[in-house]
Amino acid sequence: MLTRIDEDGSKSGSLEVIFGPMFSGKSTELQRRLRRHNVANRRVLVVKYAGDNRYDGAVGSTTSAVTHDLATMPALPAKDLKNIDNVSHNYDVIGIDEGQFFDDVAHYCEKWAQAGKTVIVAALDATFQRKPFNSVLQLVPLAESVTKLTAVCTDCAADAAFTARTTKETAVEVIGGASSYKAVCRRCYAKYASEMHENGASVNVTSVKAAGTPLTKRVAESMSELTLKTPAPTESSFTFTTPATPQMARDTTQKMKNVDAMSSKSAKKSRGFGGPGRSPLGDFMNGSGLHRSPLSTLR
């Protein structure tokens, strides 16, 4: 974002904010934007936090703003921005690296923007506890542009919006690099939150765990708890008995006998005494027709 020069020659300043977790490229983006202004021959001042000396030995300088991949820009170290306010009028663009460490960042950024400066701030928006970092969030309503960058989660390679501390320090301001911090996504942050809580850091583990646990896993855990509360089945739980019905059995047997008797009677009636395939003598000898004479059947 470039500073607009009005018709009367006065400059209209602006404030740009670059937020993100560690290892998201905030300092790299800050330097990229400042170099654009350098190309346009604008006077650029870079301010670094005096307590950040992580890479001074690697680059051999205490007056350079350094990215994690050791890209550098000449910078003025300071503990408070009020210490450079007296030289701010000499510059068109002011870039502030690690803005979260300056307690007076909101006051002076607004002051310089009102004076026609282009102010660009790179800062963490939250601590390792996911709480606002000092007064840096006061920049949001004052800025024309707010950019939130993400890193790559070091555990699962998803987009990482949070910073987790991997050491046991509990103080908010602990300056370090990859040996002390990790960029993590929401889900992976949960396991580090438990460790940080055990180390004494103020982290709401319950809400983080609920937010970081997949829905399917939470449902499975609930079902597991329900199973534990349900009594185990016994042999009698699945035994089904049919009530005894002796009368029904007797009725069925009697009906079958009646059917057989009716069938036999019907057969005899249809054939008659000495019917086809039978001789009158045979019927007489079997006693089937003792009440009749064998000769009467021949008439």
C-alpha cells in the first residue's frame, strides 16, 4: 500500500499489519514490502526489538532485522518506539519487526500514520497460550490493511495458525526459534496444550481438547462410556420360552383321527361291499359284512 500525496502536497499516511504464528513468513513479508519502497527511492527505516538477538551471531551484526532463513535488512534496535520518535520525521516508511514486544506500538504507529508515514508492522497476534499478545491487537481498528499469514503444521502439514511452545518455560516473553516453538494447526495444538498446562502454563486444556478432537473420535469415546455403563448380558437375557399347550396337542391329535376316519368311511362308501379289487368272499372272511350274505351281493 503506497502513501497518497494530495494536491496540496501533504501526504496521507497508512498502517499495514502482518499477523501470523511463528514461521509463517511475517518478517519475510515485511522485508518484501519495504524493499518495494526502496526501489521507489523512498526513505525507509526498519526497527527491530533490541532483545531479539537470535541470529546476530549468524549474520555478524546487532543492527539487522533477520528472518528465519537469515535474510537481512539494516535496522535500528529499540526497546520502546518512543526512543526513535525523534528520528521518525526523517523517513517516509517505517517498518517494525516483532511488533508484539513493543508496549507502545499502537500509540506510535497511529501517530506516525497520521503524520503521513507508511507504517508496516509484522507481529505475532497471540502468545503460545493463544491469548492476545500485549497491546498488538489494538492495531486492528487503526489499520488500513490487516493480513493474517499461516505456516505449515510441523506435525501434520496442515495450515498452521497457532504457535506451540515445546520447552518448559512459562513466561510469555521467551525469545527463541525452532528449538523452542512449533507452528501447529488447531488439532495438533491440543496435545501441546496438555504438555504446556502440565508445565504450569495457563492453558484451557478442556476447550482445546474438545476443539482439537475429531467428531468421530468423540462419538466413539461416548459410545465406549455408554458400553461400560450397560450391564453385560447373561444366558437368560436371550432365552425365549413357549408356554406349554397340552390341550392344543390333544385337539390336534383328535382332529387327525377324525380326518382319517372320515377318509376311510368315504372310501368304503365309494367302493361298496366287494368293490373293485376286492372279492365278496374276502370281505366276508374279514368280517366286514357278517350282517349280510355273500350271495346277496351278487344280485
